[in-house]
Amino acid sequence: MTRLEQLPDRIDGLTSQVSQLRTEMRDEFSAARGEMSGLGDRLDTRMRVLHEDVIARIALLQEGLAPAKRTSRTKQR
């Protein structure tokens, strides 16, 4: 059998491999998208919690920095 005669069988084999690869890649990308979606939801929740924590800390700092009532001091000479 000449190399040219083997070509159709080799192309059929290659076509089958490419088709299988496409199926596997589609399945893996779909799974990755699902995992990333779940991570995004958890990230949103975590970011919201951290934001609320920062706001609370800023409020505490502002309370500590609020000007206290000062008594007037007279200069002593």
C-alpha cells in the first residue's frame, strides 16, 4: 500500500481524535466555568464582609479622633 493510499485512513483517525479532544475540552471548560462561578459568589460575600469590617473600624477610629472638650488654659508666666 502506498503512502497516498494510507492518507484517507490517517485523516479519519485524526478527525476522530480532534472530535474527541473538542468534546473533552468543552466538558472541562464547562466544569471550570461552574467552579469559577461558585468562587465568584464566595468572593462577593467575603468582599462584603471585609467592607463592613473596614467601615466599622473607620467609625471606631473617628470616635477616638473626635476632638475632646478642652478646658481653656491660661498662660502662666
